[in-house]
Amino acid sequence: MSRKLETHAEQLAALGHPVRLAILRHVVQAGPEGVAAGDIQCKVDIGPSTLSRQSQHRSRTGRGEAR
């Protein structure tokens, strides 16, 4: 299996949770200017530690960054 295919599988797995998909949706909808963590927490109705933990999954695959 190619490394590129493995990378894509890891990225898709990182999104394989409803909370992570909801977070991604809000980030994408915000556009290039981004969105504050507090806004995501309110929209998705999760606490700061949950947001942090779920965001770590995306960050490990290169699909998210903090500013």
C-alpha cells in the first residue's frame, strides 16, 4: 500500500467521530479567518477539554492548526 494512501486513511480516521466532524464543519464554514475555540464550544456544545482532545486527533494528521 502506498504511503499516500495510508496518510489519507489516517486523515479520514481522525474525522471518524461525530464531534470531530461537527468541529471541522464549523472551522470550514468560518473560512480562512478561522474561528475562536469558545465559539466552537458553544456551537457544538462541548467543554474545553473535549474540544482540546478532539482537536488533537485532527492536528496529528495535519488537518488542523491553532493560532
